[in-house]
Amino acid sequence: MNNFQLTRAATIADAVRAGGESQTSQQGAQVRFIAGGTTLLDLMKLDVENPGLLVDINRLPLGQIEPQGDGGIKIGALTRNSDVAQHPAVKRDYSVLSQALLSGASPQLRNMATTGGNLLQRTRCIYFRDTAYPCNKRKPGSGCAAIGGYNRMLAILGTSEHCIASNPSDQNVALVALEATIDVHGTKGQRVVPIHDFFLVPGSTPERENVLEPGDLITHVRLPKLPENTQSYYLKLRDRAAYEFALVSAAVVITQQGGRIRRARVALGGVGTKPWRSPEAESALEGRAAGEDVFRSAARDALTGARPASGNGFKVELAQRCLMRTLKLATQNT
């Protein structure tokens, strides 16, 4: 790990000011915000991230979950994953998020990891994390070793000739299905970013994973009130039962009325270069009665654009089966 300076921000404005002084180096931003540090410190030890300045934001008042006047909730960016997962309002109204968080990492990591940090979680692609190999995400223009290498865990949706790295987060798959919005404070002021606009596919610039600019600080995540008669569920398939990233996962939010699915939101994890929402699956579900044939059709539609690499073609069928099972679990008790 290289030498770095550490400062503590007393206010959001202080943090934004420090972050805005960032200059991009060959291997990441010169200034990085740090909260739980569960990913950033690992990447610094691996020489993947080399910030010259860390801005500790743990003193900022961003660790609460609050009800909103419209019936939704606001989650502070510094709220720990374990606190979100066990919060009564989240468990009652947004069970898909609680399930997703509890399926990730370990209790110790969930006690440290934050909502904002999870939004920015970097890929687990082995070539991104090993500086001995070329990686366009880590060093633009160097190539993608994963395309012709070991890619069993990597993406089949949203890939490009420059990158096939998958997004590793469980939380973010649920947030996509819940249509969360993200509050951002930056050097140009405040803005609200819908989560479907927040993440970027790699295209020809895989080093750019989201819409944040230097100095931008995530302060809150907002979840809207869900319609009545809505059920949600998160299912994660992995090689072992705990402390493992998803091979595939699915988050669904389903509203039924009069024996039919009135509203459907579907997102997939483990298969996309970003948390992958499927409007195709949603269209296949809405207006139809819940049932195996409808679920199978929606699952096929969700994977229509899949482009497997040499070692992950099995994910197409596995993701379809995962989504079908998740839809069944979400609708059977409504």
C-alpha cells in the first residue's frame, strides 16, 4: 500500500470541497471518500486504487433511516447494511432489500459496509484485482484479459468488446427493482439521480461505472411508497451458502389485483455489467395471471440479449430458473 494522507470531514460541504480537488491518475482518483472501507482498503492493498488523500466521512449526519411524507423512506448513505436489513420499515415494506442485504458478505462486513459504499462497490473480476494482467477498467486501453480467460463469474448482459466484468452487489439489484433515487451533493450543487440512470454499461469506457463526477458525494437513497397488494422477493444462487458472490440473482416487486399482475419490476444480479433491470420481463408479466407459463416467458425475455463468454454460458438457463423461482415465491402468498 502506498503512502496517503487522511482527513476527516466535519460537514457535507467540507467533504465535497475536498473531493472536488481530485485529479484522475492512472489508477483511480487521487481523492477518495472512505466510510466502512470494506472494498476500498482491499483495493489499496492490491495496488488497484492509489489515492493520495482519503476523506473520512463517518462524522457526517448520514446514518439514519427516516420516513418521508409521501409514504416512502430515506436511507442515509452512512447507514450500515446490517441496520438497513433489520430496520422494521424495511423488513415490512421493502423485504426484497432486507433479503438482498442479508444474503451478502458476512455479519462482520455488514456491520461496517454502508449504503453509499455498496452503491459504489467495484467488480470482483480477478483480472481487475490483479495488476499483473491487462484490464481496461483498471487501466484504459490495456485490454481485457477476462474475455479470453477465466470468466465463469462474469457478465452476460451489457458487455462490450472492452469489458465483461459483472457488478457484484446484492443491495443494488434490490434497489433497482424498487426504483430507488439517489441524492447527490457535488461541486455544482445538489441533484437527484434515478437509480436506472446512475450505473453505466462499459461500452468503450469501462473505467467509468456511474454518473458521479469528482467531488460528488452520495448522501441518501430514497425508496418510494409501494402500491397496495405488493410483494417482493430476492433470491441469490451461489457456489456456497454464505460469504459468496452471486452466480445469478433476481429481485422482483410484484403488485397483483383481481387475479392478475398489475405491476412488475424485475432486476437481475450476477449476470450484468450493472444491476440489470429487465423491462422485457416486466412487459411479459403485466396484465397476466401469475403462473408457470407466464413466468417462463418472462424469464426467456429477460435473457434475450445475453452474450455469454467462453466459460459462463450456463448463466443463461440458471438466470431463467432463478427468476422463475423468485416470481413464484413473490406471488404465492399474495
